[in-house]
Amino acid sequence: MSAPERTFHEFFRETRFRVSGETALVADGERFTYEELWEKSGWLAKSLLRMGLKKGDRVGLWLPNGAPLILSFLAVSRVGAIGVCINTRFRSEELSYLLVHSGLSVLICPDRFLDIDFQGLLREVAPDLRSLPGGQCSTSKIPSLGRVLIVTDGPTPPATTSFAEALAGGKALDGGPLAAAEGRVEPEDTCLLMYTSGSTSAPKGVLLKHAACARKPVVLAERLRLRPTDRFYTAMPMCHAAGLFSGWWLAVAVGGPFFTHSRFEARRALETLSSERITVERSFPTLIKDQFEVYDTAPGAYDLSHLRTGLSSSLSPDVFKLIESRLGPHQYVNNYGFTEATGPVCLSSPDDPPNIRWGKMGRPLEGMEVKIADPDTGELRETGGQGEIMVRGWAMMTGYHNPPPGSGPAFDASGWYHSGDLGFLDREGYLTYLGRLRERLRVGGENVSPEEVGVFLRRHSAVEAAEVFGVPDDRLDEVPVAVVRRKTGASLSESELIVYCREGIAGFKIPRHIRFVEVMPLNSSNKINRRKLRQDMIEELGLGSD
């Protein structure tokens, strides 16, 4: 069943009408019903309107998972402004780019979170930030910024406004201006500005419309066979598409309770999964492995019998086997997607057999189209043929915000988005993802997918993680190399892994050098920092920089 065209706050409001008194959010011990989230987001929205926020203005949501983030997201939607999701792990260099590029009018952030001094970071980016009358602020470094709302239990820093006071102060304000503002928001208006991770270039600002944000969770819930009795958990940051689109939003789609933590800790996650009888978890492989490492230390301490399904990206067969070895037959599913498509494009069904759920990324969602084309000519590939994954449909972004000069159109003349990903479709329409096209290596005239080689390495019984990339080579132009983390207690040498490769993959795909590490470095998006791994390998091999 297709969801109607509506704004995101209309989507949330309809759920609130159905289950107003039911638990909507539990975050670090705080609990809210759907009615409470709607009411309090309205207070904040009224305060934002009084501060001068207008339809189309951009509001930075630089917040960890929790009530302030969700209340802010709803309030911004109701006003008709655009929420800008900002990674809480960003530092001054990344912030300097994003805060200016996005054109923020308002920034909402904590004074501190964990060991991060958010106010100190803001002052690094904008050392001339100063107070203006009426609670406003000004800085030449971020010309568009007019107000900073601070989530704090202590004194309000200079040039900022207390989030708590803005929330409480809106309670007594007239609701007429808010009702009028809500009525002016259209489904085709922009709801979110989200930035890609920027692992290979400057981050791109993705513009997502209300209609897609409101429809996507409904379509996902239908594919996953979700129901109102389901209980949802994720600790994935909601500044990312995964934690937001297929984490919190899924709970709203069926009116279930959503549980989260501002910071992931495997033991605390297991305690929540157990005590709150969670049925649906949104996660990714690293977190799943961390949870089961703790689970195995005291398996009787956690009751995971209610957990029946979960959504993750790039789960390998080994991770699926790990889940089912601990929990029994299960319904975890893979998916394929990206920010430009408001999250998942293809998704397995819990009803799919294990070999499909484990080895493929699922079929396209209702109303979404996927095709495979030759990356050079654009010609359609036959079923089973490898090529670039191309996508179009209702969930696609409206475009990039202020794209760099010469970047070209986001879509081709027929409306297809070129993902830059390599994959193929089988006869049943299931997608298999093989890696990034732009990371293809040309090894002596042969094309090599680093992800394909990485998947093969990760199948070795002693390998916990493996990343493959190219380095310069005088004779072959470039050759594959690998960085590998062994499983705890495992013994594995470079020569043994090379022999394993020779027995399973073509010679030109075999890594010429293998480096073993204890820890894989992560970037600000919690992804393995391939750029750093590659640079370290180049330096180690004495190849200089490139």
C-alpha cells in the first residue's frame, strides 16, 4: 500500500492521533509518549517562530541521540525550516566547511557531550562570535548564523540561548502562528539537508523533501512486516541516514516505542534489548559483533528471545551465522541505499530464505527502480551482468545544496541517479553490491573491485576485518594491497593469506602487500578510514604521497 503525499510532521501527527498515550521515546532514562513529543515540539516550534525563524531557513541539529534531537527535528519540520544534521564527531576543520556551506540561521547543540567541548569547537570555528540584543549572535566566520541554542545543565555561555528556556517559554505562546506555519509547508518542500561522509571528496549536502521522509518509513515497515506491537532500538547516530531513516522513523511508522542511547556501549545495548523486550534492532556489523562479544561472557544474563528481526547494511554471511548461532533461526536482513535516496533503496524481506538474506541486498522498494548499466557507455547490462547501479523514484533527493562548480547534474536526462556503485541484478530482481566503481583498480589492464577482494579475505576463518585498496606500481600502474585485522587469538601470516588467495581468486586480484593491525581507524562517520589506511601503507612501502 502506497503512503499518501504528506509532510513529515503530518506523518508524525497521524501516529500521535492513533497512539497518543503510548510510549514513543526512551533515551538515556527519559521517557516520552507520542502526545508529549508532539506537545513539547510545539512549544519549541513556537519559540523558534518568535525568534524569527522562517520557512526555508536552515537549522543545525548538532546533537547526540536523545530527546533534544527528536524535539528539535519535529519543531523544525512544523515551522517549515530545514533541519541540517551535523555529526557529533566533527571537529573544527569539518565544522568550518559545513556551518558555512549549509547557510545556518540557527544552531542547536550541547555545551558538552562525553569528552567533547562543543562550545570550544564552535569558538575555534568562530572566534569572533558575539552577543547581540534579544539573544541573537553574530560572527563573520558564519555570516548566516543568528542564534545558538545550547542544551546545558549549567550556566548559559555568552552569545547563546538556553534550549530549556526556549522550550519552556514556548508553552505559553499563542498557537496561531504555529498553525499557520504548519499549513504553509508542502510535501514537496525540503525537510532535511544531510551531508555525505566525504570519504573521497568534500561532503555534499543532500536535499530531501518532506514527501520522501514521510513515505520511506511506511514502505520499509511494510517490507519488514512490522506491527504496532514491535519495540525498536538503535544506538546508531541519528545524524546519519541509517539511524534516522530506518531507526526512529520505523517506530513512528507503526506507532511503537523507540529506545536509543546517546553513546553506544555493548553491555548497555544488551541490557536494553533484554529488559525492554526489543523486537527490532537497527545496527551495523561492528556493533553486532561487539554486542555478541559481551553476550558470550554471560549468555544467561541477557534475554534476547523477543528480538526477531533487524536491519543492517553489508552484513556478511559470517555475521548472519553469528546471529543465528546465538539466537536461533532469525530474520535479520541486508539492505542497499544511500543518503541521496532517503536511505534504503533495496531491502530483503524477513520471509526470504537465509541464502538470499545473507548474500544479497534485497529487491527495490515499492515505486523505486534499479538498473545496471555499463559505467562508460550507459548501455543496459543483461541480467547478471556487472555494472553501475542506477536508481530513480519517489525517494530521491531534489538535488545537492550549492554543488561545487563543474560538478555536473545529479541526474541524467531520464532521471536516473548514477550511484557510483558496482553491482548486478539476478533473474528474481535481487541486487548484489560489489563495491564502489571509482575504487576500481586497473591492474595491468585488468579491472579489480577492492570490495570483492575484501569480501574474499573476510571469509578466511582467522580474519576479523579486511580493507583492500590500490597503491602506485611502476609496471602495472597500480596493484591491490590489504590491511587485515586478525580474529582474537588467531594466528595468520602474510604468506598463509597469500596462499589462501591463490587458491580462490585470480592472480591479478591478489594483494601484493598485506599489513596486519590491531585496530582499524575510523572516520567521523564511524566508517573505516580507508584514506588513512592507504596513506599509511604508501608511506610504509616508501612510495611517497600521491
